[in-house]
Amino acid sequence: MTKRYAVILAAGQGTRMKSKLYKVLHPVLGRPMVQHVITHLKSIQLDEVVTVVGYGADKVTEHLRDESKFVVQEEQLGTGHAVLKAEDLLKDKEGTTIVVCGDTPLITEETYKELFNYHERNETKATILTAKAPNPKGYGRVIRNGQNEVERIVEHKDADDKERSVDEINTGTYCFDNKALFDALKEVSNDNAQGEYYLPDVIGILREKGEKISAFLTPNFEETLGVNDRVALAQAEKVMKQRINEKHMRNGVTIKDMDNTYIEPNVKIEQDVIIYPGSILSGDTTIKAGAQIGPYTEVINCVVGKDTAVRQSVLEDSQIGDHVKIGPYAHIRPDSNIRDEVKVGNFVEIKKSTIDQNSKIPHLSYIGDAVIGRRVNMGCGTITVNYDGNKKHVTTIEDDAFVGCNANLIAPLTVGKASYIAAGSTITSDVPNEALSIARSRQTDKEGYTKQRKKEKKD
């Protein structure tokens, strides 16, 4: 089997982004754009990946350290110069090398596979990924000969009227015979207005040597979009958002408003899930069958169980069971485990806590660093007071306990099975099983108080 390699061009500073963040690290749906490129290329089962880095190299290598080797292009002297930096790693190897720009996150796995297969099947020295552009102005035109082979690439500024009428454009992605690539790169000149070494010049050099050059035309122009500024970044995000949403819908997910639903690439969604407008699903999130998410809900790195409903809420790094009801306006913070048939209602915040089956926290409560058993009822305004100013402590509430409204539970604390906490109590000691705990002042009524106050005001 032919060996396959990749060179990813990621050395450009991206000045048009007007950002301190390295260009290829700008996220598209939560993932750096260069990471999309790497992920899509993985499907080809490459033998080696080399990423050419420059400005901000340490930040790129940090993101991709387990997925690529790196070479540094200290001076940006053109795309040909950038590829030549990979010479020491690849020059003597037999096989096919794909050259891809790190700012093209939309090219799909399928397109990469088809490009490789087309190149190897036709046994050419170079194959250009091309597309039909609705408005080709500014793009290099791909000029074919009578045998449908590539004759040359003409930049827009150098093209005559006939050549400018061609709408097949060079996308900047190529497959090369690896040895032919590095041999030709040594002949590339920088005798041009920019004083740079251009990778497309390799095509002309190979053609002059009588080598066969082909082009693989992708039917989808928008996937070849290169991201050079914030406008293109937004366009890329829109395209990827639609692509991901359509995939889920074809797999049996109902998305009520595609334009206002944001689902990152790693999210898994089972059949018969309904997602309402304004929802954002990110990270390694899994939504199981029959769940309802939204409207206006954010789920980050969570598992949400079957037939669970989450409305106008935020969930982070937590496990949510089956048949759970959350919201509106609840916040499930990291390391929480909400088990089956739990209710978490309006304006409830839960942090690093386990809530066992059939328990209810209906409204206006803070539950932090707590272990709550089954069938527990937490009254409105209950607070587990977990922080003593130095460290956090755990509150344990055992099965079938009933906590009245506006109770403060001062951790560390255990509330026993089937016990009751009277409304308005501040509990500082463990509560025995099946006990009623009251921790508040006895009510005092002062008769005639109102009349006395009125008299004092007159005097």
C-alpha cells in the first residue's frame, strides 16, 4: 500500500485577523481550525504528519503535540519555502504527500479520501484540489488542456480575459508524489514581486518536465473556504454549524431552529431528541434518546439521560440521569451527578453534588459539596453552607428526609433518614434518623405594639 504523508501549513501570522491569538488556533465551533484539519486528515490513515509553524509556534505545538511532528519557518518566504522546511523529515520517502493549509477547516474527510484515491489511481506527479467558484475574482485559475490534464495555474492578476472567464480555481490543497515534490521545490525561484517561493510554481516545473498533472474537482466550493479574517471565520462557523445540524437531523434529531442551535463536532445525540432554539451543546456531550434540550440552554461536557428535559439552564461537566427535569434557570456546575427522576427547579444551583433518585430541589436553593439520598425534598431557599473560609465540607442528607424552606445546613453535617428539618432552621449538628430538628428562636408576640409606636411618634 502506498505510504501517505501530510504537510500542514500553519506558519502565517494572520495579521488580517487583528488578534493576539495565532490564526490557526481561532476556534470554529469550539475547536481550533487547524484541529479540524488534523481530525479530517486522520481518516486517511497517514503514516506521518508534519506541521509547519512560525509565529506562536509553541501554542500550536501545545495543541497538536500528540498528533504531528513540527518544523519551524522562521521567515515567511512563501508557501513553497514553508513546504521545503519539511524536507529533512520527508524528502527520501516513497509515497504521496498532501499539502494543506491550516486555515481550511471545512474540507471534509470524504474530500480528502477522494483526492488521495484520484491522485493514486491516475498515477500523476501532482493533483490539485479545485472547485468552481461563483465569483472567481482573486483566485488562481486552473487551465486544462485537450486531454483534461492541468496545463498551468494562472494567478488572477496575470490572467488574460479568456483565462479570467474560467471559474475552476486552485484551492491551495495538493497531492504530490513525495520525491517529485521535494526535487521540484529546489527549482522554485523567488523572482517575483513579493520575493517569495510559491508552491504553485511546482506545478509548472513538473509540467515542463513532461509530467502528468491532474485536478480533482470538488463539487462543494464552500468547503474550500480559507479563513483569513473575522468575516471568513464567521462564514466558516456558519457552514460547519449547518453541516453538523443537518447530520444530526438526518440521524433522527429534531432541531427546531437550525440557525440558532450550536452543536460542536464531538457532541453525540441519539434519536428522538428535541433541541429548541438558543441551545449550545459543546465538548464531549452526549444527549440520549427522547431528551428535550432548551430553549436557551447550554450543555458542556455532560451526559444527559433518556427522556430528560432541560429548559433555560446551564449544565457543566456533569452526569444527568433518565427522566430528570431541570430548570428553568438552573445551573448544574462541574462534578455533579443527578440521578434518575430527579427534579431541579427554578434558580437552583448545584455544585459537586450527588442527587439520588426521585429527590426534588424545586426552587431557589444552593446545593454544594453534598450527597443527597433518595426521595429527599429540599424546601425553597435551602442552602448547604459548605465553606468555612478555609476549606469545603460535605453535607449528607439520607433517604426520605424532608428539609423545610429557608434552612441553612452548616457542613460538615449528616441529616438522618426520614428526618425533618423545620422551616427557617440553621442546623449545625447531625440530625438523628426520623427526628424533627428545629433550630430557630421561639416566636414572641408583643401585644399593643402598634398603638405604643403611634403614641411615641405623637409625643
